[in-house]
Amino acid sequence: MRGITYWLAEHPAIVGFRWSHAQSWGSTWSFLISSLALCVVAAAALHLALCVLLRHRRVPLGPVPALHSLVMALASGAIFLGTLLSALAEIRDSRWAWRGRSRNSPLQWLLCFPLGTRPSGRVFFWSYAFYLSRFLHLLRAFFAILRRAPNPLARVFSHCALVAMSFLWLEFSQSFQVPAILAATLAHAVVFGYRFWVGVGLPVAPSVPVVLGCQLALLCCNLVCHVGVLFFHFGKGGCNGIGAWVFNSVLNGALLWVFLVCYARKSDGRVVDRSGPSVSQDESKKER
């Protein structure tokens, strides 16, 4: 256990990490805007090309989605464990709750960074790792386009929004990011592990909505954390990066809307599929 703690929370590269435009890859605004614009253009071009050339046929991807799910599950699990151990180490080193030198508490620090917090140290190292993993997560949008999944452009928007949010967490040392990373990586580890399990053909219980359950749990957790940020910001003297948090909240609302729209359309499609045979049976009876 000590070895895991050292490599995930006490290594000099982790403890001495500092978000810098000169040293951290992908840390500039120009990189963020250009990479997201390139992603949107590439996704739109791919979607248009498939509509023209293949029409409604899907592109077989073979084991690629399953391998991607495995990599995402392992990466999410590592980031979750590293963030958890790093947060515990920061709380241990600060000892606010026991020394009484500050009115801050571990819970307040998790939801509300003190004003003037710089993006450096353990938790920001794992926040940077989470930011980089969002680019790997972007491949899911292209898989959806190749598979001819419904609402492909909405999926591209949601993935790009996640990249932008994780960038803002680092750029403005935004409060709330530690529980957000913990919740997101835990949910992603379960979801992508489940998708890998299904992708390799292992048996699953069809009545258990694993993906939907994790998405709803993640949304509820984010909502509770947002309420906590508001409480500490207005009741405890302010939280760092509150402007970025407001923008983050707007993006979360947009993602929630996209999620509800996609789920509603998927549910309508299932209702149509189920009602189709019954209608045909009634018509066949009338013809007889």
C-alpha cells in the first residue's frame, strides 16, 4: 500500500506539479480552441461523408471500441485512486480541522478552494491527467458517428464540453473539481468496465441499466456538490475560481439537456419498435 501511495500521491513529479503554459502540454487557450474546432470539423465531415457514401449503413469497428473501453476503465480507475490518495494527503498535511488555525475544514476545501489557490500540487496533477484523458474520451464521439448512432453531433458537443470544463478547472484553480473528478472517474471506471465486458461477449443482466444508473448518479452528485459550493461561497467568504464555476454550471445544464433529449429519443424509438408488431398483428386480423 505504501508503494501505491508513493507512486500516486508522494512522487516528486506529482507533489511538485505546476500548471504552466510553457511546460504543460495542451495548457494554452489556442491549443484548446484549435483542438476542439478541429474535432468538430472532423466529426461533421465524417458524418456528412457517411451520409453521402454509405447512407444508413454502419461501419464495422471490430474490437476497437472494447479495447478503448478497457483503456478508459483503467485510466479512470488510476485517476480516481490517485485523486483520492492525493486529496487525503493534502488534508493530512494541512490539518485544518485539528489545529484550529483556520476555519476551513476538509469538506470545505474539497468543495471550495481558498481564494488565491494556485494550480499546483498533487490534486492538480491528477486534474491535469483527467484533462488529458478527455481527449481519449473524444474517440467515443467518432465511434458513435461510425456506428450511425442517433444524435451524433450532440455527442460531439458533450465530449467537447467536458474537455473545455476540465481545462477551466486547471486554468482558474476552480473549486469543486476534486469531488467532480472523483465522481466522474468512478462512474467512468464502472461504465467503461461494463462496456468492455459487453464488448468481449461476456454475459450480462439485461434488466440492470448500468450505464444509465451511473449517469444519473453522476448528475445527482454534481448537483449536490454545486449546492455545497454555493453555500461555502456565500457563507464562508468566497471560493476560488467562482467565475469558471458559473460557466461550468451552464455547461453542466447544457449537458443535462443533451442527455435528456438523447434519452427521450432513445425511449421513443423503443416504444415505436415495441408498438410496431402489435399494430401489424391488428391489421392482419382485420384483413382476415
